[in-house]
Amino acid sequence: METAQTTQQSATQAAWSKRPLIISGPCSAETEEQVIATAQRLANTGKVDVLRAGIWKPRTKPGMFEGIGAKGLPWLQQAKKITGLPTTVEVATGKQVEDALTFDVDILWVGARTTVNPFSVQEVADALRGVDVPVLIKNPINPDLELWQGAVERISRAGIKQVGLIHRGFSSYGNTDFRNAPMWHLAIEMKRRMPGLPIINDPSHICGRRDILQATAQKAIDLDFDGLMIESHIDPDNAWSDAKQQITPERLAEMLGEISWRKEDVSSEEFHHALEKLREQINHVDDELMQLISQRMNIAEKIGEYKKNNNVTILQSTRWNEILEKATKKASKLGLSEEFITKYMDAIHMESINRQNNIMNN
Ligand code: PEP
Ligand code: MN
């Protein structure tokens, strides 16, 4: 006989393995009415798999809304009962894990401010020992993949079998378009390191605003992410936290309808053949680039010998500025972005300096 509990477990399993996995709900649970109305409107879209809501909110500064606390957990339970949507909340302490599980929260997530702290992650992991619940782990606020991986290892070692990642961007100083810089290459690297783990993108906390949310979500889908976590609210402008980035459930549905969902692969032979040919060309060009770079470094070493014999500094700023200026001009004619070419030239230059340094000082 299927009990209510096993039905719920299979609903959670179905959601966990669905692609794309769509998680949505308010940044914070505020009132019972708000949680239930959001859940109902999300369920009505037919596009959402899991209901999220922050119960305990780690805020950067005191005096802001720090979450409704455990009293919001029965609201989520009720929302699930009405809509059938499995629920997920952020946990940062052992007590919060215990409380969330007592109220049948189906999926837990570790927030960015917790992933940075091995003591906290370990406390959460210890509270999870012997429990069978899926756990999503957000990237740490700083761009440190070791910390992110470390958190995954701590949670896995506690016996949690279903672990996933959430990419929510990284803190940076100064104004950028994003609230948290996406640094997509880090998410891609994490995918490479932990290929078995699903990775969800959280465009809400990356963007911090509504107007670039869809483009960011699209980018994640183009990069083969497994799903999206997007904050939604029945009255976004008056949300108690993260008001600027939340959208209504109906806007969410519209947005999800406008996203082009990509396949990772297709079986068409023609497609594979064409792709194979282009990939061969890329491999060929990569080979040549590497040969050329190696030649360039050999020349730099010769220069290093001359500099050593004449006791001249390695770095000659005027010459370097000249090279850089020429390169950016040429790059723009060739359709290469200034950002890319600057990074590329910096890397080449640093390697060249290192080579010359070896010559000069060995
Ligand atoms: C959140 O999801 O509301 C949240 C606090 O996120 P993060 O940990 O990414 O800041
Ligand atoms: Mn939030």
C-alpha cells in the first residue's frame, strides 16, 4: 500500500530527475497567505517542479529581515499539501536541518554564505547523517572551487547520495551589471570536476535585477545546465527581501515559455558529421596556435639572454604598452573583443616574463 509519505518521496524523486528542473518561489517566506498564494500561482503555470522559500535568511547587515524562522515551516507544508509541489529551503545549522526535516521539507540547500565556512558545512553534514534527502549546494560567495568541492565532499561523506550544485555567481568589488558576477568558466570547471552532479543555475542572485534575468537563464541553458532556480513573489516590488530581482509567477511562466531549450545532443548522422568536421578544424587550429606560442616563448628566451648580458630589466613598460595597443587595434578589426585580447596578451606576457626570469636568474 502506498502511504502519503512514499507518494511524496516519489514526487520528490520525479522532480529531482526531471530536466530542466525548475525551482521557484519567494526569496523569503513572509506570511502564510503569501506562501500559499505564490505556491498556487506557480502550480497553475504547470511549469514549476519544486517550491522554494527562505525561512532563515543570512543577511549581510543586521537590521534587515532575517527570515520568519521555523514558524514558516508549516506554511510550506500546507502549500505542498494544496499544490503537490515538493519544497526546498536553505539550511545553515544543525538545528535548521532538524526543523526542516520535522516539517517534511523535501530538498535542502546550502547557501553561498554557508558554503564558505567549513565549520557550518560540517555541522549541516553531521545533522544529515543517516538521513535520505537530496541536498543542493550553492557556490561560495568567493570564487573558490576548492571550497565548493569541499562542501560537496562533506555532505557526501555524511551519506547523502543525491547531491547537486547551484551556481549563483560570485561577489566582486565595485559596480558591474551583475549583483554577483557569473564567472561561467568556474561553473563549467565544476561540471568538469564533478560530472555526475546536476547543476542548477540561479539567475536571480546572479542578476539582482529583472531586466537581464531571461538572458542569463538562456545562457545557462545554452551551457547545458540541468535547471533553474528563480525567485518569484506575488507582489515582487513589496517583497521583504530581494525585491528588485523577484518576478511574479505569471512572468516566470512567460519567461520559461520564451527560453529556447537546447538538447545536449541529437542523433542525426548529418549533424554529427558536420560537427565532427568542424571539430577537426578546431583541433588543427589549436595545434598550430600552440606551436606558435611555443615559438614565441623561444624568442622571448633569446631576448632574455641579451637582456642578461647587457644587465637590462625584463619589463620594459613602453614596449609592452606599444604591443598591447597594437594588439587591441588589430583585434577589434578581426572581431575579437578587447576583454578577450587583453586577457590573452596578459597571459602570454606573464609566461614570457617567467621564461626570461629563469634565464636571468638561473
Ligand atoms: C537565497 O537563495 O535567497 C539566498 C540567500 O541565496 P544565496 O545563498 O545565493 O545568497
Ligand atoms: Mn534571495
